[in-house]
Amino acid sequence: MGGPMAANLVKAGHRVQAFDLSEAALSHAVEVGCQRAASAVAAVQGAEVVISMLQTGRQVDSLYIGGDVPLFKHIDGKALVIDCSTIDAATARNTAVTAARSGLDFIDAPVSGGVAGAQAGTLTFIVGASDAQFARAEPVLKLMGKNVLHAGDHGAGQIAKACNNMLLAVLMAGTCEALNMGIKSGLDAKVLSDIIKRSSGNNWALQVYNPVPGVMEGVPAARNYQGGFQVNLMCKDLGLAMEVSQQSGSPVPMGSAAKALFNLHQVAGNGSLDFSSLLQLFRDAE
């Protein structure tokens, strides 16, 4: 995700200093015009805006606060820090508080739209920040996304993202289940998809992310479920949603069912596949 986002910043005329623990990812960033940094500390030196994209709250905390070389000690006090990771709201809030003590502006801005959205610059950024911080971040985020939405104060972006991805998981699971039933009953997958898209069962998965191979071009299902949004990441995000449900006392029976299905698919060795590959779980069950 971070690679295409950085590429769009370069296209917009910005000088981007990039660092990644993955040499392949870093080399690709250099190919699209980023400047190679030898370390995370080197990447933030002199930066007006710092953008991070990590997988877990622990990684975010280690990068900025608790690691051997915490970045908050090396970032210019006038810089804006934007974390686009999808993590728990508590870590996002704590990081913002710690940043404020150092005189830094830190916001959480998880994204929706997948790798394709990052490449096309059509991501949706869901921002947790003060009004002033949001106003400062919006012009930068619009260089990488189509929609920049202010969810509320720090941590609100993470809660909204958890709600969105839980619903996405439910929709994809239901879509796979319905399409598989129709296919097993003798219907053509494309015909059935078109029928449901024009009926009350229409949803995002059917519109732009059909999980059945051969129905839609340009989606992970058309390339053996490679690329896109991995099952491993969906399972992580559903775990975050379960934490939100417990903290808020909100019943999530359908979200829990979706989590169980994706976990089953993950432990069967499909964690690196796109989450639309959940269709295979229903087929394998037969």
C-alpha cells in the first residue's frame, strides 16, 4: 500500500524520502522516483510530512515511541505525522498524546480501497484528528486518495475503519455463499451476478470485486487471488473489530461469524491470498 501512495506523492511533485525493511519494496519505491533512505531516522530528517504504513499497533508504537531509536525524537517539531496503518484505537490515541508532549501533530488515517486504489490514487482516508490537524492533512491526503473523511478525534479513524472492514467481511462472505449456492444449482456465475446486482442483494463485492474467477476482469479472482487485500490482513482487522465490540458492549453476531469463516480459511493455508478467495472455503466444504 505504501509504495503506490509514495509514487503518487512523487507524481504530484513532492520529494519523498522512503525507507522499508523490505529491500524489494524499497527498490520499487526508488524506481518510481523516491529517494532511498538508509534508515527510518534518515527518512524523516528534514521532512515536512511523515507518513507511515505498518501492520500492527505494536509496530507503530515501536517505530515512534518504544523502539531503540524512537522517531518522535528525530522528527522536526513543525512536521505533520500521518499514520495510515490499520491498528487499535488505543494505540492511535496514545501515540497522539505522546506526540503532543513532544510538540508534534500526529493523526491516524487508515485507508480503504486496496492496492488498486492506492495505485490509482482513489483511496478513502478515514481520519482521526483535531479540526486543525485535519485541515492541515487534507491537502496531502488528497494527493493519494479520492475521499478524505474526518471521523472525529484521535482513534476515531481506527474505529470507523474497523466498522467498515467488519461489514466488508460480512458482505464478501455472504456474496461467496450466495454465488456458490447458485453455481452449484446450475446457474451461470456471470448471469447470477448480473441478476443480483440489479436486485436487492446488490453490494460492493458484486459491483467491483466479484469473487468468482472468470466473471470480472482486473480483480484478484481473475489472477488466482493474487494481490489485493490478503486474508491475513482481513483476519487482523476482524480481530480489531472484535476488540471494539467488546469495549463498546456492541453485539456483532454476523461479524463474529465472518471472523470464524476467514480464520478457517486462513488456517487452511490461504492467508496470503486475497480475501475474495473465501469462495474456496465454500467449495472445499463440499
